[in-house]
Amino acid sequence: MYKRKVNISNLLKKKSHFLFGPRYVGKSTLIREQIKDAIVFDLLEAKTYQKLLKHPSFIAETLPQGEHPIVVIDEVQRLPELLNEVHRLIFEKKATFLLTGSSARKLKHGAANLLAGRAWEARLFPLTFTEINEGTDVETTKALPKFDLLRYLNRGGIPDIYLSEDFNTELVNYVNLYLKEEVKAESLTRNIQAFAEFLEIIALHDAREVNFEAMASDCQISTSTLRNYFKILEDTLIGFSISGYTKTVKRKATARIKHFMFDLGVSNCLAHREISDLQSENAGHAFEHFIALELRAFLAYTNSREQLTYWRSTSQKEVDFLVGDSLAIEVKSTTYVTNRHISGLLALREENIFKRYIVVSRDEQKRKFSNDIEVWPYQEFLQSLWNNEFF
């Protein structure tokens, strides 16, 4: 499997950690590869779940005397009450815990003990550009398929699906057996059918502004229910939103959110969409979505405090992504950026806020307009991003 950017061993040298990530992004594989001597409790295993449900103290009984072991509890959201025992063992036994989860909803919205700062939080996302491009199987040392844009825009970055010979079937099973069943199993909403229809609609609106009133009407639900559905997506790690940047003075900006599913393949499956041509409109939206996923993963993996936002003026000038006050990024899937592609960046540049103004595209060569707006081929941009050359 691909070598990942998250180094669990280094994280656990500092403190116990929650490791959150959607199902099948590789949390269990990462644990097997990086932690060889951990005590593992998998709460997806019925026998383990039942034992710890009845006897949380069983964890303490397994700890070796006089040592400071690493203990992994997989899918901890299934038994949030275990965190009281975890808290005690961190304090009394000096044990180090890795607590993985594919949903943070029950932990954050229930009465769960979040360990009062004794555990930090990390995230694991689908495969990134650099993880794929540097792909060597950590077990066999064999080279794995390098990054292919069209492949990624269709399949997304869930490891087994990116590598699958039958990725469409894999995606359908993932959506049906995980996304919808996960929501049903956690009793997150009473109307599963309405939520399933919402998932398809939101997938069609990926990388676009969200008009809550219009979307609620399309879904035939109330605005308050729609907002709750968005909260479910974020808490179960299925989707995320970025806010509108509103600090501009010369042009008034909108404050609506933009929403993205956590994975392009899952989004395509929900929307019944296939991208066969990189010149198509769907490919353009998917390309923007891809860059959003890369920026989000980079900021999380590097523990950056920079905030990811976007900007749109009330006169419809737009810049796709802003990273703190450092980078203004427009994403275009064209193979040759011209002046007509940079009107949003030019409008935002008048505010004199950001350090650099960049267009990420499928251009073959990096270049610069006379107004200092930079054009970057996406491969070079992402390589420089992951090399931390922009900050």
C-alpha cells in the first residue's frame, strides 16, 4: 500500500491521539504498518464490542505491568463511554492511546469524555497527489501506479478503489454499505430516504456555493433539516465546507459556504457521473474539487493554522481558494490560461491583501502575466505545496 503522510509513531511519541478518517481511507493499514507492538481493540468485531460494552475495565486487565504500552481502540465512536476508562489509564498507568474513528458525531455531541487535552487530534484523508506519485508499496517495495489525473477524477483516492480493476462496483458497494448504512446505524436521522436523496443532490453541487433555501426546496425538506444534514456530513467525515472570505473593502463579498464531499469517486457515484473528457464541464468542477482536497489535506497534515476559504463578490467576481492571507488560487482545467481566466484574481488583487496570486491549471509550463499573476501547471504547484515552498 502507498506510504502515507501521517506518521503515527511520531504522533504517539508526543501524546495520545484521536485519529479520525472516513472508512477505508487506510487507518487500519497505517496502524499495522507503523505500530508493531500495540494492544488493539477493534470495536467493529462483535466479540470485542460486547466484552468492552459489559466490562470496560478489561482494557486495564490486558496492560502489562511496569510498562507504558500503546493501546489502539478502533472505531471508538461505537462506545464513547470507554473514554472514561481511557482517561483513567492515561493518568494512572501512563498508557498511550490511539483512538480511531470514522465519525466524530457521538463523541462531540454526546456526553463523551474528550480526555481534557490528554489526547490530540489527527486526520487521515484519501490518497493525495504526492502519496500516489511517490508510490512504493511499503510491504513489497514494488512501484505502484503513478498519479493519473483522469483516473483520480473518476475514482477518487480511497486506496483500494484507486487501485481496483472494478472501481465502479467498489464505489457502489461503498456508498450503499457504508455511507447510507453508517447514517442508519448511528440513528442520525429518522428519514433515511430523504437523507439518501440529499446525498445525491449535494454530490451534484460539489465545489459550488450552497444556497440553503433553494437546496432545501429541491430536497423538499425544511431549511433547518437541510442544515442538520450538512452537520451530519461533517460530523461523519463524509463532507466538509469552506467559508466565504468577507474582509474585502472595495467589493462586498458573499458569506455562503462551498461544500465538498471527502472523495471524488464517492461524489461521482452518488451523482451517477463519469468523467470521460478532461475538457468537459464536469471535469472542470472535479478538477477544482481535487485541488480543494489537496489543500485541505496539506493544511491538516502540516498542522497549519492557515484557514482555507474562497471569495465571491456580490458582482460575481470569484476566486476559488484563499489560504490565510498568503495565497489566492484560481483553478482552471484549461490547458492554456489567458486573460479571461484571471478576472477574479485581478479584482481581488485590488484589495492588496494576499502575497501571491496563482492560477492552477493543466498548462504545460509555469509562467507569469505582466501583473504578477502566476500560472502553475497543477503538477508543479502540488509538488511545491507538499514541499512547503509557499509558506
